Amino acid sequence: MKQFDVAVIGGGHAGTEAAAAAVRRGARVALISQNAALIGTMSCNPSIGGLGKGHLVREVDAFDGLMARAADDSAIHHRMLNRSKGLAVQGPRIQADRVRYRASIAQQLGQLENLTIVEGEVVDLLPKAGATTTLLLADGTSLDARAVVLATGTFLGGRIFRGHDRDDGGRVGEKAAHRLAQRLRDLDLPIRRLKTGTPPRLDGRTIDWARLSPQPSDEDLWHMSSVPPNIRLPQLACAITRTNTKTHDIVRAGLASSPLFAGAIEGQGPRYCPSIEDKIHRFGDRDGHQIFLEPEGLDTVTVYPNGISTSLSAETQKALVESVPGLERAVITTLGYAVEYDYLDPRSLDHRLSLTALPDVFCAGQINGTTGYEEAAAQGLIAGLNAAAFALDAAPVTIDRAQGYIGVMIDDLVLQGVTEPYRMLTARAEFRLALRADNAETRLSSTAIAANCVSPDRLFHVERRHRLREAVRAGAPSVPANDIDIVREIEEDLRYAPYLTRQAEEVERIRRDDAVQLPPSDRFCQVPGLSNEMLDRLVTAAPRTLGEASRVRGVTPAALAALWLFARKAS
């Protein structure tokens, strides 16, 4: 039987970051995937970054992660979203060549000496208290690991829906992990269902590009990673079109065959990336919705029509596409579909992303109720670092809300839970003036170095850029042309200095509150003055500190005061 420090189940964005992070921390890691050739695949849209999401990518990069470098290696279109606004809410976003993105992930993983790729389906987990967990594969082989990371994406109990058609799977053509899903249910974990979807893919040669509004790539040379790539690929333009009243009539007429409206899908879909059925049902008064036509690579004709995710029947999808200006003769190469899958209530996790019921099991990505590549990668980073810490008896790594968007997301998940797939937004971060995408390295590199998870090359790079920042702050007359972003970062710090000072004071108050330990949640019923509503909210969230209690949605200042008095007396 093979022995590992950490076993990661799933080779998507969460799993690859988890495996790489655990290796960087010194662990011997097995990365288990049903199909090793598809590790690092972009399952849905061919893009990385965006508003809030771009912040996560830069923060993962500050820990020497994979995603930003893979994005730079494969970028065929750059667009800085919200460019007319301040740096705090700008979102770097690239369109990626799917094949080159996956190749970059494979190349980066291939450089990790202590990583073993295992091809197979995990069908059983056999936890042993205080010892290793045995993972049983479908072919009868098994391996032992001191810690396990579940990064199962949409494959855990996955079912695919299109019109009246139903199939098992986490992605078209790939089977679901049903036996593992049942095993997790048998372990009495709080499992529920969510759904996501994808649009039909189009043959770009059949699109009338001349009739559409082009969206060129940015001319300035910015990157996702603070370590620039060696080359910049040729850049392709995207284009924009819109649905219309004819499109909406076609969708409404097809709702009878929609699994979404027929009740076949019980899981809630993402609010901020709804299907075209949802859009037209919820926003029926609008005369059109934008569709972004995004090329999927330099060596393919496939185009991704971002904005028309759907589970409608094949006939309705064809009519829908042909009703859109510029797409009248467009040929669908792959039909859109919805996926419903299992997830764990993230309130069953702590801030290390470890399961309270199974402390050696860590969870990352869609299994925690999130949606999006970037959210998955950020959770994979934290889960991988902490799985390695658990296996090697090292210090855990946590990021709080004042340090990064990663901290905001994890805090939201473990305290609030989810009722729909969670997506990162700049509006979720109360300290967003300080948590800019451009200063992620400055904010987090010291934490990454302390966690011993950066390579010697990255450490040299960080120290060099730190010296440059200090020189600029000291009034250096010039800096190298390729480090001009440092100047802009410092200028932004100076511009918002009064607000940042005020935020720093608020952060200090929050950290003082986080130092006030609360008794176990089963004693909250003894707190005088708590209403039944407050008691219910607090028991459900089970905050461990006064600071966490203050971030539970709907908890009042009066309830916090009562908790503070009770905690002081209990101590």
C-alpha cells in the first residue's frame, strides 16, 4: 500500500492548487483524478479573473500558486474591467487558450518532485481516528494519507440535464463520483445540492463577425502573475451581441421542456451567473441581454457565447442561437447543459477548511458551495497548505478579512453558509480600498514566506521587488521600466492614505474582538437577553469569537453586548 502525507481527490482548479501548495510546504502528495490527461481543464468559460475574481488570482499568485502563471502562459485576450474606476475595484481578466492553459498546469505540476499523479476513481474513505485515512479506488487499489483534500468539483453525485435528457456525469463525457458521494452521506456529513450550467459552443467560422461590436484586447502589457511570462501570445478580439424579443419568445416557448422549470433540478443555481431561462423569467421586462463571444484558443474555431448558459432542449437551443444578430447561421458544436451536484454545508468547516467532524479531511471548491475557477483555486491553496500542516505537524495558515479576498470568502462560507453558489464580488470586502489586486504581493508575501511555501526563485523575486518598493518610497529618481506597477501601487497608497488609516483602526478593533473567545454554542441559551431569533442565528453559525459573532448576518449590537458580558463572566 502506498503511503502519502496528503491525498488530493480531484484534478480541477481546486485540486491542482491544493496539491501544489501541499508539495511546496514539504508534503508527499498524491493527486487523484479519474482522467490524468484532463487535469487542469477549464470546464466552462475560457477566462480567468474579473471583478473580485482577479483579486483572488493575484492572491493565489502571492503564495507562488499555479493559476496566474497558467493564465499568463495562455492569455489570448486581456481586459482590465472597471478601468475607469479606482484600482480597488478594477478586475484583471484574461481569455485563455484552453489547450495552452491545461498544458501550463501540467508543466507546472510536472516540476514538483514530491507529487504523484494517480489515475482512478476514489470510491471509499476509511478514516481512522488519530491515524491515516485509507482511500480505496474503483480498481481495488488503495493508498494511505495522513490528510485528505476533497476537491470534487461538480462530479460528486453529478447529474447532467438538457431538455428531457438526463445523464450521470460531472462534465459531458465524464462519469460522476456516485460511490464517493454515497460514502460521504454515510459519514453523516451535511450534504445538499446545487446546480450550475454552461452555454452551447459555436463554430466561429459560421458567425457573422462584421455585424458585431468588436472588443479588442488591452494594448498595455499587464499580467496576472507578478512574475511576467517569457512571451505574449497573439491577441484575439472578442465581440458583443444581444438577445432580443424573438429570442425571449423562443425561450419562453421552450420552458415546458426545461428541467429547471419542470422541477427536475432541486439545486439552486448561481445568482450572478444565471441561465438564459432564469434571466428571461426574472427580468422579463428587458428587451435584451448581452452575449460576449469569446474565442477558445488560437488553434480552434470554437467560440464560447458567454451569457446564454442553458439546459433547454437541443431544438430550442438551435432556435435561440439563430435568433441573435450575427448568429443567424451559427453552427452549434456542443450543446449547453446544466449540472446538479452534491456539496457540503461549509458551516461544517473551520477557517483552515478542515471538517469539524473529520479533522484530517479538508475541502475546497464547489464541494464547499462556491462557483468559479478563481474561488476554487483560492480554496485549494488554503486547503492544501493546511492539509500539509496537519500531516507534518506544522503551523496552520489562515487569512482574515482584513488581509485578503481569500479571507473574506472563507469567513463568509464558514460563518454564513450558502443558499446558492457563492461568487466573489468586490462588494463583499469591507476593506477593499486596502485589498487591491495590484498590491496582493505586498499584502501576502510575508505570510507565504512564513508558511514556507514559496520557491527560491519566487523568494528572490519578492525580495527584489521589496527593495524596489523601499527605493521608490525613499524617492528613487527612477525604477526599471518593467516594474512601473510598483510606482502606481505606491501612488494609490498615498492617494487613499487617510481612508486606509481609518480602515486600519477598524481592523484593529475587529482583531481585538477576535481575541475574545466565546463559550461553546450549546451554552448560548444561557446568555441573558438573547432573543430566540438571535439565539437561532448564533447557534447555527457557532462563532468561536466575538469577532466571528459580529460577522454573522443579522446579529444585532445588543446581542453582541450580551455575548461580550457572558464571555467575560465565563472567563
